[in-house]
Amino acid sequence: MSDLSPREEAERAAREIERLANPDPQPTAGPASLPPAGYWAVTKSATYAFWAALPLFVLYEVGIVVANGGISGGMGQVRVGADIWIKSFLNALGLGGGLMLGVVVLALGLAVWWRERHRRPPFVPKYFGGILVESLVYAVVLAFLVSGMVGAIFGAWVLPDLALAQMSEFGLGLQLALSIGAGLYEELVFRVLLVGGLFLGLLKFTKLDRTKAYIIAALVGAVLFSAVHHMGSFGDPFTLSVFTFRFLFGLALNAVFLLRGFAVAAWTHAIYDVLVVTGSFG
């Protein structure tokens, strides 16, 4: 049994997830702490994760409203599955509705601001442009790398656009909105909550070291990430090649999250999906 209070347990879990997303040793919070410096360290911070994710949130919410013909659609609108899961959970807690969602987002921003108060990174606007360029490079490289790996396994090249076939019946505007939302919400659910949560659980309840715990969590997360895209009324028909494509792409996104943090992982995912639905891969 742990001697820690529930609050102390929650703080410990938050520190572990932050450490998972930022494996480079940093000074602990305190008056003598120094903020991270340089593009690579700064853009992995929670502060940049929040500010870089905020445009994805706004673009997705506005795009969904416009593409679905107005606000009256509510939760009946076509939305990203991970978005529906999170908002259903908030509804169960009595935090549903557009106003309350805005309050939750604001609360997250304040929590990040308070958490990094002693070592808050500098706000450098050009770094956000760097995140976009870096994410674009990862999106293109990973798309063709994973396609090549699947092609080597199955003897046939699997084009990236086959991995989003469930959205082909929608208009381009809705496809773009869903692509942006997938980058934000699926990374939050599958990388931060699922993989991060499994990682913490394995550390707490098993004797695995950090490396083995993360590998297992990443594999389980990638399997579930791929599987959910074949479920529901808009799910893809199951084929082993497409399932494998998403599984490997999920593993690649885990690596991006671990090495470069949430901001780059979310934008990599969103840009990849946008490139797919616009036919940019040919």
C-alpha cells in the first residue's frame, strides 16, 4: 500500500507522464531552477504543448460547426471518435456544453502555467513555425517509411490514403476538420492517456523497468489505435495490411511523442491526415 495521499499520487503521476514525454533530465522546480533553453528543449515543454495544441482545437471546433451546417447539430454532428469519448466523459461529470468545455480548456492552460511557473520557457513565436515545419517533415517521412515497411511485409505497396478510407464519403471541409481533430484528440487519448497511463500502471504494479514498461505500453496502445479505426459505422473494413499500417504508424507516433513531446506528435498526426485527404501523396 502506498503511504501517499490521493493528491500526492496524482502529482506523482503527472510528474511521471511529464518525464515520459521529456526524458532529458531537467532541474526540479524551485527558486534556483532554470527554464529550458533552445528550440528542441523549449518545444517539448507543457507550455508549448498547450499553446501549440490550441490552434488545432479552435480549427477543429470551428471546422466541425461550419461543415456540419451550424451549432444546432451538437453532439449529433459527425466528430472524431476520441473527441466524443472525452466529451461524453465530461458530460458524465457535469462538464458538458460549449461554455464548460471552454472553462476546462482555460483550466488546463492555467494548470500548465502554474506548474511551470518556476521554469517557464520563453515565448518565441518563430518556434511555433518550427513545430509546423518539423511536423510536416515527420508526417511525410513516416508516411512513406511505414508504407514501405508494409509493402515489404505484404509484397504490395500500401498507399497512405487507404488508411483513411472511412472518411471518403464526406465533403472535403468535413474531412479537413476531422483530420485536424484526429491529430489533437487521438494523440491526447492514445499517446498521453492510454500509453502514458499503461506505462504508469506497469511501473506501479509490476517489476518492469521504465524501458520495458514503455515498450509494452506503446505496443498495446498501437494495437488499440489501429483497431478502433475498424470499429463503428464509419470504420474501415478490416484488412491485415491496413491494420498493420496503422499499427506501425501508431508506434511511430509514440516515438515522436516520446522524443519530441505532445505538440509535435499532435501536429505530425494532423498534418499527415490533411495531406492524405487532400491527395497530396499522389
